[in-house]
Amino acid sequence: MRALYKPAAAPGFELTERPEPTVGPDDVKIRVMTTGICGTDLHILKWDQWAADTIKAPLIAGHEFYGEVVEIGEDVRDVRVGDRVSGEGHVVCGTCRNCRAGRRQMCIRTESVGVQRDGAFAEFVVIPETNVWVHKDDTIAPSLGAIFDPLGNAVHTALSFPLVGEDVLITGAGPIGLMAIAVARHAGARKIAITDVSAPRLELARSVGADIAVDVSSMRIREAQAVLGMREGFDVGLEMSGHRTALPEMIDNMNHGGKIAMLGLPAESIDIDWAKVVTHMLTLKGIYGREMFETWYAMSAMLSSNAVMRQHVESIVTHTLPASEWAEGFRLAGDGQSGKIVLDWTA
């Protein structure tokens, strides 16, 4: 099969032929149709310090995908050959305290598809049946199915706190931040502000429903509050960027009792005003991945019931390229000027 392969602990990938993965008794083999390029994949391509500390090459990367089931193991019960599916990328142990308590997203032995095990930048991928999400809605196109994993990040983050009637600040207009706009609007937010420095991404943010898209290279969040007619701070903050200045400025613009969900991974230490966190009674919550599988049910329900939201999320995929043009896809994903990039393995 064709696969985007990292043969050694060094920068780069190569598009080459690899053996097809085999199916165990509890596994499902999927013919991959589309895969999304994630920030994690950019780290693996560059082979930065995080990748060197985390990845054991050789490896097939890729964890955001959509495809068709072509083979199932003898003990698989609920997935059928021919099903159109996406996959939860976190494979959990099932026996640690959190797994046994139904908190699988907090498993202490999590292995990630495309990180600790071969992934979906290939024509076939194998994952456990418990990680397969079968699409029941025929309106889920391959490009949309490929981004259920990052959409789940946006849904998990945005729905961490009640949003009905609340003013929401999102920092970072990357693909997940953009999806969070659509989620927050569906969930009943009053005003939605988002920040970034990329003009194309800020324009995309406006098109998917942000009330104001703030270029923080020329405008501060406090000024945006005035433009929105806000008399107090934001009620809910969604930190998606990981930038060292984003969280401190978000804290400075929260209402007393405000709640912040943090998905962005900082690359360096961040100094924040802990006295303000205490005296303003702020809540900070870390978010990682998706709730398994409550988030998946929520996002499927939202997309099926809200055609406008589905169109907005679909529009965040700005480029779909043949897998043979993977290098251009990674260039686009890394330049910060586009939405989501999807590779098509059927082309």
C-alpha cells in the first residue's frame, strides 16, 4: 500500500510502499479515503524536540481520517464491512482506574494512532473496534469525516462550560478555533470574539459566525469589548493557540467568575497573574482530546441537526489535495494562512 512513512528519527517523510496492516480479533481494517493534516503531524515532519522525545521511528503518521471498513476481526460485534467511519485516535488500556470508571479520555496508558502506533497517512489503517466511529448520516462527506477528530477537540473545549447567553472569547483562529466558533454559536453564545494575526484566518472566522475577529498585532482584546458593546468581561474563554501571550491577556479580559478551557499546548512557560485568578474567582480547565464517546455523539448530533453549522465546519477545509501532493499540503498547513488541509488517498 502507499503510505507516508518516516523511516528514521530525522526530519521528513517519504511516500513509499509499505505492507498492509493485519487485523487482530478485535480490530477493524479501514480503506482510508481522506486524512487531515494536524499540528502534531507538522511536529513529526520537522522532527523537533517534542517529536524526538515522543516518537519511535519508523512510523506511519496521521490520526485524522475517514474511510470504509474492508475487514473485521473475528470478535468484532458492531462494525460491519462497508461501514463509512472515522476513528478516535486515542487507544486506551481499558483497565486503569479512569478506564474502569468510564473516563477513558483520562487513561494513563493512552497510545495515539499515528504517534505511538502506525496511523492513517496510508491507504489502509487498523484500529480496535472500540475506536471506530460509524457514520449514520449520509451527509457526512469524506472531507468532513476526516476532521471529526479535531472537531471533537473543538466540541470538547467549547462545551466544557454552559454557553447559552454567554460572551465567548476564543484565542487562536487555527482550524480548531474556527470550528469552536460554529460550536459556540450552535450552543447559544451571545457574542463571540476570536483573535489571531493571520488575515485569511480572521476572514474565515467572520464567515463562520464570529461577531468580531481581532488582529492582535494591531488591536487589543479590551478594544474589541468596546466594539461589541460589552460592559463587563467575557464569560467563557477558549484558549486554542498555546501562544505565551494569549492566556495572560485572556485572563485580563474575563468577567469575575469567568471560566477558561485550555486546549492550546504552550511551547514555553507562561507567567500569569495568579492573584487575579484567585480574586476574580476564575476557573481554568485543561482539555486534551475528546471525551470518549460523549463528544462524538454530541458532534454527530449537532452536524445532523444544524445544516448551517455543518456548512460552516465544512468550509474550514480550504484545501483537499491528492496524497501524492502531501508536501504541498504540509506547506499549506504550516504557513498559518489557510484552514484545514485534507489529503485524498483515492486520487
